[in-house]
Amino acid sequence: MTPGAGTDRAESPVRPGGAPRRSEVSAGWLAFLLNVPTLAGLVLVLAYPICFAGYLSFHEVSIRHLRAGEFPFAGLANFSRLFQDDVFWLSLRHTVVFVVASVALEVVIGLAVALTISDERVWLSRVTRVLILIPWAVPPVVNGLLWSFIVNAQYGYLNRALHKLGLITDYVNWLGHPRLAMAAVIVAYVWRTTPFNILLYHAAIQGIPAQIYEAAAVDGASSWQSLWRLTLPILRPVIAVTLILRTTFSFMVFDEILAITQGGPGNDTWVAAWYTYRMAFQPPFNIGLGAASAWVLAVIVGIAAIAYVKLVYRRVDYA
Amino acid sequence: MMRLSWPRRAFLWVANLCAIAFLLLPFVPVVLGSLQSERSMQKNVHALLPEEYTLANFRLILSGGRSKGPIFEQMTYLPKSVERFPAAFLNSLLVGLAVTLVTLAAASLSAYALARLRLRWTQALFQVSVVCRMVPLIVLMVPLYVLFRRYGLLNSLSGIVVAEFGLLLPYAVLILVPYFSGLPSDLEDAARVDGCTRWQAFLRIVLPLSAPGLAACGVILFIISWHELLIPLILVSRPEFMTVPVILAGLVSDYFVFFTLMMAICLLGLLPTLFLVLALQKYVVRGLVTGALKG
């Protein structure tokens, strides 16, 4: 064996036919060294804190304990308190309503807009395409404040516009009614997040070869039929991706809740992330309870995340 | 391509107009609100257009509450968020740039390894990144608060940067790996034949070639950092370290704030990312698509 053979042998499964090099670290070592910053980041800022959250959820953690630096063991007390808390279950129920409604709207509106802008033959669709990402550029908290102004009972422009159109005579207190307040948050959230879906659907539609439609038209298919029989089936994988991604992200809605309703009226728009935030970081600062609730959420989202990996990244050829 | 029949063309025009209305209509109240005085807004609650337009709101915010003008002169109370806006803007900018640079550096190293040095554990790491990208932020914030408190990282810009780095790193890897994989390896191979080490090939060939991919990833990182509320909201309680989203969230609990002023501050807060998205749209689009559909 020549002196260079040792390094070459290690890298041969990665890059067959590579010529012997002067002193170079093996592919395995190089991969490790290149990944040191990422691994450090993942372990220190993601993995360790999440395990630590598990630790906290079994301990009593409040401001007093934080000051003392000692967390007495609490067993399952945090979890039993969590599961006995009606507001927690209420928050989960609201979250489910929020997720189902917002994801459904995001997919339907996203598909409708993506189909609209994908026709090259209409000049206006080029204008629309430039504008698509604008709502995505709005910071979530700004989006919340913006809609809190629109739906404001006294000065809001929704009431002004509806009044001008003669649809209402008295101004509606949108945020004072449980259902309407939830609807307001959903509309605000959907407005900001739908562009992401439009973008992915649009990219997928552009990847469909035009000949398929021409062949379908020659065979006598109407455009309605080619939409249902061709476009939507082809888009099924990308729709599945957006379903999972949007589900996990809307599960965590926070900014819009904070800016529009703060959970009100009463507890009627409390959602999962809001519950965790209020328990852990607002009086009574019960961080142990917050950690327990965070862990329950992590498990729910984790299931969706694994489904996503299985679906999209199952095979490891990216290109 | 076949010509469109006129009913279909008309239908697509109407559909496009609806889409444009959906995308832009919510901005109209913000702009109208920010350009009027509170008195004009309260005077006629049925009016759509203000009686008179003024830039006083913007002047007040941009001067940090000093340039009051006739409208705000009588005011004894000004929201703290107004006074803090210029400093918060600077903080947001610093945090955004630091997060973008640090994350981009770490993610590009690791993405190159994942794309080119295909080992079993690097492939596993890629899947770990996918899962990590979906870690709910609120789940992370509870333990991070306790840890950062212990290690003295609360109330500092570097604490915000560290937390956002951890949050964004997996996403940056997801955007960059498909990009590096898509680069032709011919140039690299040629450089290797000429005696370059892999590291040198990465620095001299791959990085310059992948400038568009790095730009796409970088602009997305900056935008997400600019938007981030929960991390600075929980990690920071001292005004001098607050970022723009935090002072905006401060308006929520401020019962004396006026919508006119609030809309002006909102507009100023969203302008940087709006500008980035419009100016670098090509990159943003590509980054978002590859980050979700692996290219």
C-alpha cells in the first residue's frame, strides 16, 4: 500500500475514482469538522433546551425558585395540573379550530391564486405575480396590529366600508363576539401566510409541461376536467407538503393572537402557544407548568414533523 | 400555446383583480390611518377618506418623540414605543445582520458537507434538520429563558442572536443543501485533479459559484429575524435591548395609544422587509421553494 492509500480508501465510497491527494483529511473527518458549528448550535440551542424543558416539567419552577436556583422535584404535579385545567383543554380546542380553518383557507385560496397567475397568456397575471409575496413580508406582529385596526369597533375600516356599502347600519364590535373574534384572527393569519402556499403551488404548476394540457384538449377534455383530472392530481404531493408545514406552524400561532385579541373576549381565543406563554411568562410565572404544556405541544407537532420527513425527504436524492 | 377564448380571458382578468385586492387591500387602512391626525379620525367615524393629510405621525416617530409639531404639542402622554423606535430599529438591524452572517457561515459549511460528502450520518443530520426546523418556538422559549437567566444572557442582543441562530440554523441548512447539490461538480473535480484539497475547492470554487443561493438564504434569514417577536419578547425586558417587534407588541397593552400613530409605526416597521422582498424577489422565491420542496 502506498502512503496515500489510507485516506483514499476512506473516501472511496463517497467519491469513486478520486486521485490520490497530498496530505488531506479524509472525507469523514472533513464532514465532521465542517459540521462542528451546526452540531454545536443544534445541541446547545435546540436539543439540550428541549431535554431541559422535560426536566423542568417534572419540577417546581417559579420566580422564587429561579431566584434561589433550586427546583424541587414535583413528580407529575405539573402534568396533572395541566390536564385538570379547563383553560388548557379550551386552548387546545381553539387551536384545532384555528388550525383546521386557517390551513383549509390557505390551501383553497393558495390554489385559486396560483391557478390564476399561472396562465402566461393574461398580461395582468404578471403584475399579480410580483405582488404575491407582499403579505409574507409583513412582520407577524405588525400584521396583527394592522388587522386590529381594520376590525376595530369604533374607528375600523371594515365597519366604515360595510357602512358605506349599506350592509350594516350600526357598527359591529367584531372582537367582542367569540366567533367573530376567532374569525378575525384567522383572516389576519391566513392573509399573511397564504402567499407561501401560492408560491409553492405556482412553482409546481410551472413545472407541469404544457403538452399534457394540449393532449388533453385534443382528446376533448374541458378546462374544468383538466383542472380536476390533471392539475390537482399532479399537485397532490406539494399540497401534502403545505398541509403539514402550515399545520405545524399555525399550531404555534402567537403574534396575531397577542396583537388582535390577547386571548379575548374572555378566554375565547386562547390557543396553545398563548396558554404556554401566559402560564410561564405572565403572572403567576409558573414555568414548570409552562414546560409541561410545551412538551405536550412538542409531541403533537413532532408527529406532524415526522410525517413531513417521511413524505418529502424519504429518499436522499435532492436534485 | 392556444389562444384564450374571450370569456375565459375575462374570467382570468377578474380573478387576477380579486387576487390583487386580496393581497393589497389590507394596506389601504394602514396608509390612510397613518396619514391623518387622531382628531380627524374621530371626527367622522363613517368617512373613508381623511379630511386632511399630515405627516406628523411619521415625523414624531422618526425623531424619537422630540419633533412634536402642532398636533402632538398639547399631548402630555406619548407612548414609550414612540420614543424607543429609533433605538429599536437599530437593535433589529444589528441582530438581523449578526444572525444572518453567523447562521449563513455555519449553515454553508454544513450544507456543503451534507451535499457533497454523502455519508450515512450526514444524511441523518439532514433529516434531523428537517425535524428541528419544525420545533415549536414556544416549546424552546421556556427552557431557553431559564438557561439564559442562569448564564446571564437575558437582556442582551447577543442572547437574542444566539437563540435566533439556533432557531434558524436548520432552516438555512434545508435551503442550502439542495442548492449545493444542484451545482455541477465538474469544476470542483477539475480543481481536485489540479491538486486542490476539498476545503480549497469549497472556498475557491463552490462558495463563489453559490453566491445566488447564499443571497437567497441570507435574505430569508434576515427577514425572519426582523419578524421575530417571541424570542426578544421573552429574553429582553430592558428598553435599550428591545427590537422593533417588541416595542410594537408594547403598543397592545398601551390603552392610550392612537391608531393613527400605531399605523404609522407599523408602516415604518414593515418597510425594511417589504423593500427587501420586492428588491430581491427572485432570491426570496427561490430560497422559499427550495427550503420547502428540496429544490
